[in-house]
Amino acid sequence: MNLLRRAPLLAPSFLAADLANLQAETERLATSAADWLHFDVMDGRFVPNISFGLPVLQAVARYAKQPIDVHLMIEEPQNYLSAFRDAGASIITVHYEACPHLHRVVQQIKQLGCRAGVALNPHTPVALLEDIAADLDLVLIMSVNPGFGGQAFIPNTLKKVAMVKSLLLDAGSDALIEVDGGVNMTNAGPLVEAGADVLVAGNFVFSAPEGPVAALANLRDHLAGLEMNTAAADRRQ
Ligand code: DX5
Ligand code: ZN
């Protein structure tokens, strides 16, 4: 069986971009292998760091060619959903741990015309999504503790991705599985094989010596190569 059943989407994270040159960064991603632009919002309360918010998203959206994937690492995200939609978000992901009324928040995101995602911190069990899975467009599995770019990938994520995959199948949900944190050339293949549909990458893309456009192209080629090898192995069986 070909486990790499379709090309995963690549979502470079602006957190690692040159924040003094966001127009240039957004424009050079426009013709890259990036499928989505990942935008990390941190409030200094839900996570121990503050990043950027609505005015910066608005500025990026003026130059963006790809859908903007907004990852809200904030408390009380329900108060800001329409503002993020108006600023340019296509996908809005809230944290399970930040939403006592998660079902309502997910419906609100969808009513705004955005895709709705729910993120799980590394310690949050996948099984908690059972009663919301059918309502979701996206499940984001954190593969580091949220708050900072450049952290090491937590290996248990692979098991979690496989568990989400099976939970979504059981729920009849076609939600995409996104993985965020420490993604690189080594873990990307195993993640896709485990069921990941969207790979977020910050430092791997923006700190690459060859530059972000080449780093994304290399990652895309690497994954396509794995897919071809798997397909060839399938044919030999
Ligand atoms: C972490 C953010 C990530 C981060 C990923 O809290 O949600 O999106 O930017 O960056 P890397 O790929 O450097 O771990
Ligand atoms: Zn993120």
C-alpha cells in the first residue's frame, strides 16, 4: 500500500522570517513551493512569548498569494475570530487547551467562512477530539511546546499523528492533519507516512543556507522522491 497517498501541503512559518522585510518575504514565498503561509499569533499568556497580531497579518495579506493559516496561541480566541478573518485569515486554528466551549468556537470560525482547526499541545491526548472530529477542517498536532521557533521535534508526535488519522477515519472526518514544530528533512517523510497532510516549518525554511525558496523546493522534492520509492516498492510486491 502506498502510504504517501498524496503530496503534503507545505506551510512555512513567518515566525522565522525576516520580520523587518515582510513584504519581500511574502513576495518571495509567492512563487515558492509553499501551499499555505503559517502565521503564529502569541499573546504572552497562553504561551510564554509574544509574537505579532492583527496589523501585521493585514500587512502580510496585502502581498500574500497563498491562503494564510493563522495559528492562535492565545487565550479567549473567540473574541478575535472575525478580526482575524477580516485581516486575511483563510484557516483559523485555536488551541483545545484555550477553549472551554470549543464546539461553539469551531462553529463560529466556520460561520465566518474560514476553515476551522484545533491544535493539541504535546501532552494533550488525541482521544479528546473524539466528539469534535466530525466538525473540523484541520487538526494541528504540536510537535514542540508552543511559544518558540527552533525547538527540537518531539518524537512521540509520530504516534500521535497515526492516532489522529485513525480517530478521523472512525469519525468519518476528512479533516487535514497538520504538524507544527521542529519539522525538517529527517522527520518530514515519517510524518507524512504516519498521516500528516500539512507540514509547518519555520527555521528549517528560513534559516536554510540555500534560502527559503530552495529549502521548500528541496523538501518538496525529497517528499516526492519518497513517494516514488514507495510506489515502486508497491509495484514490486
Ligand atoms: C511554535 C509555532 C511554530 C513555529 C515552528 O509555537 O507554532 O509554528 O514557528 O517553527 P520551527 O519549525 O522552527 O519549529
Ligand atoms: Zn504554529
